[in-house]
Amino acid sequence: MTNKKDSWMYAETECSDSWGFADSREEAIAEGRQRAIDFEYDSYVVAKADKTKSPKIEIAEIVLEQFEDYLYDRTNCEDYLFSDATKEHIEELNTRINHVLKSWMREFKYEPNDFYVPIEIESFTVLIK
């Protein structure tokens, strides 16, 4: 596949973590069908490939909870230190965590090339003659 701008994806199910790419819907249908036959699946899916931005993680509350647990385990201090954190403060922490993560990924060359998500998913049944 040369251009992912108008690309298509195919896999055995829409929950698959292993999607193939094709340049056209017709090619995706053919390649998806062949993969289904090769792996003895009775169906497969085809979808448009939608390029998306690097995913954002929202782990601020988990980080704060682990921090509280750490402090409590070592000092027996209150384990509800951040219970009054506002929604805005949590969102700001998520933004900062994502910024640091993206900078780290860029610095150490862990950035993925592209993220694509399947949209307009179509299901097909394999009919073997």
C-alpha cells in the first residue's frame, strides 16, 4: 500500500488487534477474504482507515491514588490527600502527563508512525465453493 490517505483495513473481527491495509475497498475485500480462507475464519470485516492523532491517556487519578498509597504505606499519613482535587486539576494533570509522555517517546524514538482506527465497518461471510 502506497498511500494511506484513502486506505482501507481488513481483519477477522472488528475487535482485532491485527489489521491489514489495502489501497481500495475492493482490494481490502479480496485480501480480507483470502486471509479468512487461509486461517479458516467464516467471516471477516473491512473498514475505512481513519488516521487519528496519537492516543491520549487519562491516568491522573490512578497516579494520584498510587501516590497516596505509597505515602500511606511508608508514613501512615492520610490516604485521601487528593480527594478534593477538582476536575479541572485532574484534567490539567492528564494534559501534563501526556505532554511528558510524548516528549519522552520523541526523545527516545518510541513514537509510532501512524495511528489508524477502523470506521464504517462492513462484515462479510466467507462462502467457500
